[in-house]
Amino acid sequence: MSTVHIATGAGRGMGRACADRLAPTADVLVVVDRDETALGAAADALAGSAARIVPVTLDVTDAAAVAALADQVQGLGDLSGVAHAAGISPTMADWRAVLDVDLVGTALLIDALTPLVTPGTAMVCFASMAAHLMGLAGPTDPAIDAVLDDPRAPDFLERMREAGGEGIEEPGIAYSYAKRGVQRLVRRTAIAWGPRGGRINSMSPGLIDTPMGRQEFDHQPVMAVMLEQTPLRREGSADELAAVVAFLCSPEAGYVSGTDVLVDGGCVAAMEAMVAGPTPGG
Ligand SMILES: NC(=O)c1ccc[n+]([C@@H]2O[C@H](COP(=O)([O-])OP(=O)(O)OC[C@H]3O[C@@H](n4cnc5c(N)ncnc54)[C@H](O)[C@@H]3O)[C@@H](O)[C@H]2O)c1
């Protein structure tokens, strides 16, 4: 039986870098994006790789299309690695779309792929250091977490608005909650997949040099402050993040499941230290 990897958001940025990293380690690589032109260019560039490349244009918020993707994958072979990088950032859309794409879309993909999980299946969902930085503003409201933990509810967005109040309409706040929701969803899914030999983790990138990263940098002055604070004093590259995803999808990471891997050059640690102030002994 052939092995099949999936890379979503493969048209550009980190999803594209994940496709490059995953292509040598499966018989088939299904590349997914809603941007047909970018996806076509990525598929062309990947055409020389060992894996057979199967491009699928879809929007991850389209439940029927995501279910059809799972059917297609099942027909291609055994599901092996999944890098789910498709997502949008606060300057790209309003709060509803941010929660819908980044959290509900992730839940739809996990639901559709769950029946395909066999021993060795490993998925990585992209969260963000934004979810880690929420802790700087104080403890998260358990009532909001309860709503976040049910992204499949038909009235999910209305319930988030009610629990989160007006603040949730700020796309940056909605983004942080969406990514926190991804981290929590992954932990619950690891419990469900584990007995079947499947693993799932989230990865939280810091400031990464991709089209999205550049757009946020251009529109949000706080990004420059965070870059200045980042101990490594630079952004990460898409390939540095994809290397971690490839590891998490590989048998080398066979005992890693239900966790979040923060890949941020030390930014969250530095931001926490900055907010906490000087400590005795430095
Ligand atoms: N770049 C950063 O600094 C950064 C930091 C933290 C987290 N992230 C997260 O990492 C992931 C990848 O980010 P990136 O920087 O590579 O982004 P990017 O914008 O450069 O690429 C994202 C890709 O996803 C696709 N996409 C967006 N919405 C989609 C949808 N609904 N259905 C299908 N495809 C869709 C886009 O067409 C695009 O090709 C995202 O989830 C993002 O939130 C990025």
C-alpha cells in the first residue's frame, strides 16, 4: 500500500516549505490550498520529487470539500504525515473569518481524517506564539475556553461573541483565541487517536519570514518590538519551521503526541521576562 502525506497551505509560506520537506518521505504527497494559481506553481515546482504530487484546491472551511479530500486520500493509500499550515492572520480578515479558518477549519480537517488514522499516522497543526503570549494578559476565562472547545457547534461564532464580549471582534484577539483553540483541540485529539497508534501535535511559530509574516510586520508596530526582544535577533525561516514539522511527522518523533512545540527563537521567554521585570540574580 502507498503512503500518503498531506500539506495544507502548500501554495506559499510554511505550508510550501513543509511540502518540500515531506515530499521525499512518502509515495504520494497531496498538496492543498485555496489559491489555485499558487498551488499549481507549487505542484509544478515539486514535480521532480520522489513522491507523486496530487494538488487539491479547496477552502478548509468547506466541510464537504474537506470530506471529499479525505475520501480521495483514502483511495490513494495509507495516511502518513499531515502538515496543516493553511491559515489566515489578523490583518487578512475579520474576527469571524479568523476563527472560522484557523480553528473551525482545523476541526473539520481533523474530523475528516480521523477515520483514516492507522499506526504511524502523524499530524501537525499550526498554532502560534500568539496563544502563548495570551498568558501575559492574565489567566484565560474558563467560560471562553469552554466555548473554544466546541468549534463544531453550529452557533460557535455567536457563542464566542457572547463569551468574549466586544473584545473578540478585534481580529488579533480572535486570532490568539483561534490558535489557543487549536492547541486545546490537538490535546483532546491526541487522546482519541493514541489507542489507534496515531499522533497529533501543534506547532507554534514565532516571527517567521513568510508572506503572512511580512504582512503582519508591515501593519502591526508591535512586531518590531517582538523582533527586538527575540533572543536570536532575527525572524525564523519557513524551512526552519518545516524541519520541525518533518521531525514531528517522522517515526523519530514516535513518542511525541498531544503537545505544542513553540518555535520562536526564544521570543515568548523574553516577552515574559520583560513583563515580569528584573529578578534577583538576573
Ligand atoms: N508567518 C508567521 O510569522 C506565523 C506566526 C505564527 C503562526 N503562523 C501560522 O502558520 C501558518 C502558516 O502561515 P504562513 O506564514 O505560511 O502563511 P501564508 O499566508 O504565507 O500562507 C498560508 C497559505 O494558506 C492558504 N490558505 C489560507 N486560508 C486558507 C483556507 N481557508 N483554505 C485553504 N488554504 C488557505 C493561503 O492561500 C496560503 O497559500 C498559519 O496557520 C499561520 O497562522 C504564522
